[in-house]
Amino acid sequence: MTRQPTRSSDPAIRAISRTLMEAGDERVLQIVRMIDGMADRGLADEMIAPLRPRLARLRPPRPLTLDRLLFTIFDPIIVPVTRWRPGTATLPRTVLRSLAATTRAGLGSAARAIEETVKGHTVNDRDVALEAGGLLWPGAGEIIFAAPAPLEWETTGLNMSFYPPLARVVGALLTEAVTLETMLSGGRDPDPRAISALLERIGLRAPEALPVAMVLLVTRAPSLIASIAQMAAAKLVGSEVTLRPALDQAIETLTAQLEQADAVEERIHSVSLADVGSAVRRVSMLLQQLGDDSAPAPRRERIKAIRRQLDASCRSRFADGLTTDFIAPLRSNLGVAGDDPVERLEDAARGLRALETEARGVGGGETYDKLLRQAAEIVRQTPGADAMGRADKVRLVEILVGPEAALAMLEGVF
Amino acid sequence: MVANEIFTQARHPTYVADINLPLTQSYHPSSFVERGVAIPVTTPALLGARMRPAQRTGTEFIIPNPSGGRGVYILDWGGVRQLCRPTVHDTLLHQRVGRLPNMTPSGVRQIAREIAGEGLAGRDARRAADAAAQADAKRVLLANFLLLMTLVEQVEPTGMVVQEAMKRTPELELRARQAIRQIAPRVSAHPTAIAADLEVLASLFAHGGLDPWGQSPRLIRLVARMRDFRDRLIRDAQQTPDEARGGLAASLVTSIATFIRCAEILIAKAHGRLADVVGLLGAWHATPADIQTTIARPDWLLDGWEQICLLAEDPASVHDSHAVIEEVAQLVPLLPREAMEWLGGGLTPDALEPSQRAMEQAMPRRHGGASFGLVARNEKLRAMGV
């Protein structure tokens, strides 16, 4: 996947950013740790901007800060300011710092208490994030919803007229962030009645926030499009507003997001092998929902084109993962100390199979079958050693190509 | 009404539509053997499966309806393979359990541990199996010594407290030899045979998870874990009421309470035999099968609850009671009619009656790409429970 180093006009930043793009994973993680430790990140954020997809895959344990926690629910819709368009259900990255400053000023000493709660934790500590979010989000939502435009708004690169609608959207959604996050973190689709109640509250407070709410919901639980569509015709209590226009806008935003150059590839390549199967499933389900029989013909055509991109991305991700995360370690790293190398290989093989299983629903399966058979053959031919015994090899073959081949291997047919 | 069976509504007809197998709608075993022995599988679609001897096919599986709906599948191995692709671990488990002369929870546990020890449930399970085998060997030795000391104290009371921390001393060994010689005529056996019988009995108590001298024999610990799970369900229901799953949680709580009550009775009966070790030895000589049965009954009763507790204790789901409830709902063992006979007046007929049904939403996770992660999860459970 090719990316521009940065869109910065500063040649020095462009040069550093280019160097970073070429750096190895370990070096990148080291630099990110250093930047995370800076009191004032300033231009450093700009330098690492092109690395975001890679950071998503590497998942460095980034410190959980008040600013990061504040906007965590908006992650799926945050875009570079250059890609932001008014009226789309997205949030330009440049406004985050300004809105965070407004929140800090409004919270006063309460901000310090929240900072104490998250101190020493990382973004991967979901329970802490949810607990601290409970302290932060509702109050922050009210502050941002009501606050006048901050003085430093000009640093966002946006016209002042964009502030009020953006603040209302962010404020209204932060007020409901605890509900939203709790609903979506249970690993199952939320109850449609709860979704209806949530959208009703948001719609009555700030109708312009509805498309964003829907995008946030559907990105994490694609099947909700159908539930929301069922309630789209009904009017909100005491209002003439229905959910239909917001749903149409959300669907357009979701479709346009996926049509962006590299967008699908980024979603598939920026997650770890362990999570890529789920990522494919989510995108695939989203496409299914966006392009179902009730969709207008032009949109169905757009979705077909995105599916082709998804198929290509799955194949390239599979080939990359097989080479990098499985075959290379199998051939070279079995003797390395640290985590059990065989368990790492098993995890990689499971990730590959999960990806392949979900990807079959998008395109054909012959390429995957062939590559998996080749990988199993390499496992069979790997010399037995202390680091990997016969049972380990049988298990790897089982994960890669199934129990029948593994049993045959166990019974000495191979 | 006391809950005995948890039912679930079919929520995913698209998944079950392609399973062309007969479903037994109304299933209530009359005996524990008919209920089958819980099989610690790693194949997601087989979670909750039980196995029992079958005349025609040798063995058969009883598998909760994978749709989450009422009833069970009763399948031979060919049927199981139509239903899913069993892992190598489960294929070997089926083969070896099928060769057992008597299919018992203890026998299945031993075979499952052997297979885990061969590394076929992953490296964690292999390490856990090795450690468990060593711990068991020590436990049997200790149980043998403490059973002997119990006998000594019953034959010649000195106020000695028989406990795990006791040390072997020449004096104690001398007293043991004297006690065995003294009781030999009463049990009509040679002292050497009595020593051998004590070894076997100690082994039965230890392997049955019932040796009463240790800090935490397996079954006593299991009952405590069931109690913890029950308390957690009650606490969670109070803290975060869930309309959709409330009835199911209540039903689970009732089931756990019923099984705990039954287990306490059967464990007390088994331990009661140790109040008179001389009598126990005499009975062992006369009708060893009766003694074996008494000691094994708590194991049969609680068979299947280990898996439920493991799922409840799995760190990945420990914060989500609702998900645990849905997953374990199908695994709650039935209480066969034979339990009435075993427990005498300790159980009323309504305890055997089926209870409510509930929805099942966790089912799709067993299929598609997520199934690979679930096999790994099930293997981790094997490592925790081997």
C-alpha cells in the first residue's frame, strides 16, 4: 500500500515523515513512545500522521490521556481536514485539539481528577476507559454543546461558521457516549428498542448529529442499518423530524468513506492478523447492508466496485500475513526466546484462517486453498526439533488445512 | 418450581437450515448413564456434548440443539461429522473413550488428560496435564496415608487429628501395621490384602475428587465454584438488571442451587463411609461395586458443571455475565429420574421438571472466521480444567 508521507507544506516535516515511513516497526514504535511523552506534541502529530494505519496494526500501548479519551468514540469518523467536507458525517482531525482545550477550561479541577483516573493506563485498558469516560463524556458534551467558538479555532484551518454545527454534533454525541459505548461493547448487536430510544434523544436535541450517530453505530455493528431503516419512517416524539434523511446521509457517508482511495485497503491492512477476520466480516456485512436489494441501482454498482476492492485487499493481506507472520517465523524464529514461538505460529495460522473464511464470502477461495496447502506442506517438511514437536506440527496443519489432513499426518500417512 | 433444564429459542434458522439430521424434541434421561458423560471437547459446535454407550454403534453423542432451540441431537460419529468438523483432539477423544470398558466421568477425564498431555489441545494444556498428573499422583499417595491414619485412630483412639499436614513417622507406621493386623480377622482378609484395599479405596476417593482430608478436593472445590457463580449471577442481576436474560439467570441460579443441594447429600453419604473404615473394608470385600458406586455418585451428579464453571471463570468473559449466561444455558445438565433414587427424600419430583427457555444470541460466534478463535478459547479452558 502506498501513501504520501504527509501533506504538510513544511519541507523539513515532509523529509522526517518520509524517513519515518521507511523505518522498521521497532523504530516507529520507539518514536511514537517518544512523541507520546512530549508535553507539547506540536508538529510531531503531523509527522506521524501518515503512520496511522501502521500504528493501528502495530497497536502500540499508547497512553490514555484526557484528550484521547474524549474523542475515542469518534475514531471511525475522524478524517484529515483535507478530506473533510461540510455536511458529511465526519469530523476533521484539526478540531480535536481546540475542542479538547474548551473542555479542559470548562471542566476546571474535574479534569485533573479524570487525568488521575487514566494516569498510567493505555488506550487498550477498556475498563478504565469506560469508567473514566463515564466521568468525562457527559460533562464534556454539555460544555462543548454550549460553548462559544474558541479563540484558537483558526488553528483548525476551518472557517468560523463551521464551529456551531460541529460543536453541537460533538456535544450531543458525547452526552450520549456512555450509552453508545456500553451498547456497542457487549460483543453483540444492541437491542433495537435501545437504539431507537438513543436516536430519539439525539434527534430531539441536535438533529444534525443523527447521521454521525448512525455512522458510529453502523461502523461497529453493520447489521444495525436494517434496524434503523425499519424505524426510519416514524416521526420523533413531538416533532416532524424522521430518521430517513439522516439515514440517507449516513449511508452516503459510509459509502463515500469506503470509496476513498485506499480506504478499504487501509481497513484490512491496518489491523493485526488476529483481528483482520473480524474486520473483513464487518466491512463485508456493511457492504451487504448498503447494497441490498432495496438500494438504488447506482449505489448497488458503487458497492460492487467496493467489494472488488475488498476482495483484492483480502488477497494481498492474506499473502502478506502468510509470508510475514507465518512462513518467515517458521523458517527462522523457532529458537527465539520470549513468547512461545509455536503459540505465535498457531495464532498467526488462526488469523489467516479467520481472514480466509470471511474473505471467501467476498471472492473465490481457490487462491487461499492453494496457499494454505503450500503452508501446510512447509510445516510438514520442517525438521522436528525441541522447539517444535510432532504434535505441534499436527496442530499447525490442522489449523491451516483442517483436521482430516492433520489426522492423516498423525497416523503417518504423510 | 425447581429448574432442571434450560431451553433456548431458535434465533438463527439460517445456520440450522442445512443440518439434515433428526432432532429429539423431548429428551429426559432416566439414568445417569443414559444422560451420558460430559466430553471436554474443543470443537465449538460440540460444546456441551455428552457421550454414552450405544448397542448398535458402540457410542453415541448427545448434542444440544446448535440452533439454540429445544431438544438435542443424538448422533453416532458419522452424524457428528455431518454436523461439524471435529478437531483432531475430539476425534481421538471419541476413539479412546469409545474403547473404555465402562464409560464414566473419571475415565473420560483421564483420557482427556492423556490427550492434552500429548499436546493435541495446545502447549498450555499439555503443561497443565503434566502438572495435574503429578499432583494427582501425590494426592493419591497422601490420601492412602491419611486413610490409613484414619483407620489407626478409629481402631486405637489417641485424639490424633488426621490432616493433610501430618508427617510420616516410624511410630505412626508401627501403629498402622498393628492396626491392620488387629482388624484382619474382622474383615476376613490378610494384612497385605487390607493394605492393598486401602490403597484402592484411597485412590477411589482421591480420583473421585472426594478425599476429605485435603484442603480442596476437586468436587468440593467444584461445589464452591458453582456457589461463586450462583452468587455472581445474583449480584449481577441486582446491579444490572437485564429484562431479556433475567428469567434465564434466575433459572440458572435455581439449577445451580438444586445441584449443590444434591451434591452435598451425595458427598456426605460418600464421606460417611469413612466414619467406619473397618466397616468400609468389610463392605469392600463383600460388594466392591456398591462402594465404588457410592464414591462415584457425586462425580456423576456434577458431571458437566466443570465446563460451565470454566466458561464462567474464563477471564475473557468474566466481565460479561450476560454473554456467559447465554453460552452456558445450553450446557446445564439434566437431572435424571435416577437421582430421586440416589437421593432418597433429598429431592422432590419437581426438581426434575424442565424450566423456562431463553434466547441465545451467542450462536453465530461458533461459525465463520470466529470459530478458529473459539477453538483456541476451548483449548485454554482445557488447560484450566485438565
